[in-house]
Amino acid sequence: MSEQKPHAVLIPYPVQGHINPLIKLAKLLHLRGFHITFVNTEYNHKRLLKSRGLNAFDGFTGFRFETILDGLPPTEGDGDGDVSQDIHALCKSIRKNFLQPFRELLIRLQESSKAGLVRQVTSIVTDCSMSFPVEVAEEFDLPVVFFSPANACTFFAGVHLPTLFNKGLIPLKDESYLTNGYLDTIVECIPGLHNFRLKDLPDFVRITDPNNAMIEFIIEAAGRAHRASAIILNTSDELESGVMNALSSTFSCIYAIGPLSSLLNQSPQNNLASLSTNLWKEDTKCLDWLESKEPGSVVYVNFGSMTVMTVEKLLEFAWGLANSKQPFLWIIRPDLVIGGSVVLSSEFVNEISDRGLIAGWCPQEQVLNHPSIGGFLTHCGWNSTTESICAGVPMLCWPFFADQPANCRYICDTYEIGIEIDNNVKREEVEKLVNELMVGEKGKKMRRKTLEMKKKAVEDTKPGGRSYMNLEKVINEVLLKQNPT
């Protein structure tokens, strides 16, 4: 071959909310001439084939999937059910079991390239939580880019965990500190975060054990980030200017390339547009149902891929939505309720029959961009947050865990495009806030602000925009650096 096409190997942290944004990045690289190898765990890839069909990933030229074992026993998620694996078990297994299978995969790919079967691997892009590929990249003398699907605040909080320890802010002295007001303490030791309280940071800071396995996992990943060739984040300088400026003082090669939803939407499309990585089977009939509704009239409700709740809280949400009298589309995963399946009474079903639809999963971006959607009741995952902004849809926020408290702080206080629902959810509050969102004055104001943010996201991600140019810079100066031509 006279000209060697670049070949990037991408590996996500193996949960839905990390797979989807990395697939977006993979599509963007493929559009720019890269051959892509996307590495799933065997468990997740089986789920993909189950939800999408056995031949769903055939025929994508220059885009292939490989799998590695996750090292978890069947009792921790290697069965046939459509369930998300335990995060703590995953993190332990990633540290213990993932490095060698990934190294062996790279060796196989390089041997296949010598035989002319695949392109030579020229770079690695890894989720920043999957930090072990930096070891393999150094062995193979390949550039490695760390990708954060979360916002810059979450990434920087992970980097500053040792600082929080040194300042005595964590660990908490005991469980009572979760509820005695201590979490209202202002955090002044993380540059770029103004008036953030401990409770606004990702919930991994709410620990009582200094040897917490999750904390050790995050600190290890943050340490390895300094060895990456570059770091890229699914955010924008517009969304997080203060934190991005502070990060640039800590890391020499760090770039905001988001929101990826907007960046991909403004890119030329090829056959990869149909490539989807939802781990649950999508119910597309909900799109037909939305066609029957008035513009801006429907509340979209989705608590993401990891949130779980008690049946009592589910019923409070259910009756709050029903009593609001607003039309709604509610996505209820099979594993949403702790310790059991979702059962809603015939009384509830009859009450909402003319204005409510419940589905198991859906193509979220299509739903958010449907003209009938007027508001989004969300868990505040960063994917959902940026996708809602890119669709111009204001939010009601019920953060559950991980980065979601920080995202909620941004949505409700910094951006002023959302309202938070109390964690101890009550139907009366849900009813009141749904109506405020959909027909109240505050809802109208938030909708205007969200549309303004959507315009700024489009400006950032169109050709010549700041995020667009940041991605081009990473490609040309890092990913193509060692690519032979």
C-alpha cells in the first residue's frame, strides 16, 4: 500500500453512558479517514447483538469490533439479562484483569497487519477511566489519547482527590456527615470551581473509608492521565470556561471537543449513521406516538442506564406525572426498580391512557429533537445534559450518583436551564415542577436560555468553531503523529 490509512483502537469504560460518546468520537475519526477497532467487553457485545440483531455490525467498511473478557463471574453480570453490571465490581476487575487481554489484542492486531489482513495500529484512544492502555501504548510506542465522556469538573475533581485528602475535606468522619450539613462546605482548593460545595462534586467524594476501592481506581487513572499524549473532553470552553482554563495550567495538551452530539450532527454522514450501540432494544413506536402530540407539549422522562430507585419513589414519580395532566413519554428500564420488576397499577394505567406512554428504551436523541418534546425529567447524566442542550430542551433534575450532582449544579445554577427535584421525591412536588417546566413562566425562561445554549453549541462545533478546531488539532498533532505515509 502506497499510503497507510491511520488505525485507531478505541476502548470505552464498559457501561452504556461511556460507550455511546466514544462511538460518536469513533464515527468522527472514521469520517476523517481512520480505520477503527472498537473494543467492547464480551458481556456488553453480547447485549449489543441481542438488542440490535446478530448482523447489526456487518458491512461497515473500516470499522470493526473486538472483544475482551471482563473477568467477572456469572453472578456479577455475565448472564443473559439486560442488566448493567456492578460499578464497584467492574472497577476492581478493570485494575486486575483487563491489561493482559488488551495487550494480547494489540499483539494480534499488529501480527494481522504484518500479514496484510488489517491496517497497522497507529494510535489508541481510551476512556480516561480505562487508564491501563497507557501501559500498552508505551510498550508499542503509540500515541494514546485519554477521552473523558464526563465534564471537565468531574475530571478535575478526580485529579484533585489527593488535594481533598490533604486539606482534610475527605474522608468524612462518619455516615452522619452525609446529612448533618457538612456537605454544604465550600470547596476552595479546586481551581475553576466557584462556590462549589462538597455536595456539588461527584459523589465519589462522599466516602468514610480512606482506602475506598473506587477512590483508588480514580486516583490511579488521574495519575496515568499525565502520561497521555493528549486529553480530550466531551465539553466545550463555552460550557466550562473556568475549569478548562485551570485544566490547561495542569495538563499541557488538553482540549474540549464537545458537545459531541452537535459535532457529529454537523458532520457529513455515511453508512455509520445507522450504527447504534444501545444495550437495550429500542422501542421506536414511541416516535409515532410523539407525532400525535402538539409541539412542545410532551415531558420526556428517562433516568438513564444506571439509576435505580425504590418502588415507593417510582410511584411518587408516576402519580406526580399523572396528576400534572401533562402528556409524557416515560422510559422505564427492566432493572430500574431495586430488587424487583416494575408493576404499575391498572388505576394509574387508566389515568394516563390518553396522555402517557411507557417504553423500555428509546433512541434518545431522536426523541429529544422531536418537535413535540417540551421538557426533560432527567437523572442529569452528562450525555443526557449535553443532548438536551443540543436539542434546546430545558430540564427537571433528579441526580442519582457519580458526576450527576455536579451536572445538576451546572444545569440549575450556572446555566439556569433546569430545576432540581428533592431526592426524597414526593408526587406533589413532581406535579408542581412538571407544570412549572411545561407551562410556567420559569419554564419559558429556561426554554429561551436552553435555545441560546443550543446556538452556542452549534457555533462551537461547526467547521471553524473552537471544539471543531480542537478535534482537528488532536488528530493532526497527536493521532497522526506516528502514522506512516
